[in-house]
Amino acid sequence: MRMLFWLGLLVLIILALKKKMQPPKRPVATSTSTDTHPHSASSAETMVCCAHCQIYLPASEAVQRGEQMYCSKEHADLA
Ligand SMILES: [Zn+2]
């Protein structure tokens, strides 16, 4: 029975050490400081701002016209 106690204690110590050893999870930091959007999303998807109506939308759904991004083809044509 005494052996079991020590075994349990050992497991607890190992678990505590493992927790301490784990590096804090941080998103991959972009070293470039060219990020001008304070609203840069914490999610994986990059959010862009429509140059016409200033609405935010995922970059994959945005329409690019020159250097500007738009929420729709209509707004891209309006600009
Ligand atoms: Zn728009």
C-alpha cells in the first residue's frame, strides 16, 4: 500500500513537471511591423477591409482591384 502512495506521488510530480515544461502556446508572430490594421484577426483567416464601404471580410472572399480590396465585384467596379 505504501508503494502505491509513492507511485501516485511520482505520477503527480511528473504531471506537474510536464505542465511546467510545456512552452506557452503563441501564434506565429509576424516579424514585419507593416501591419496597419489594428483589427488584424486572431483567427487564421486574414481579414481585409473593403476600400469602398470599409466592411471587414475574409481575404479569400475579397475582390482585389489593383492594390485595393473590395467586399464585392460591385464595389470594385464602383471605385
Ligand atoms: Zn464594400
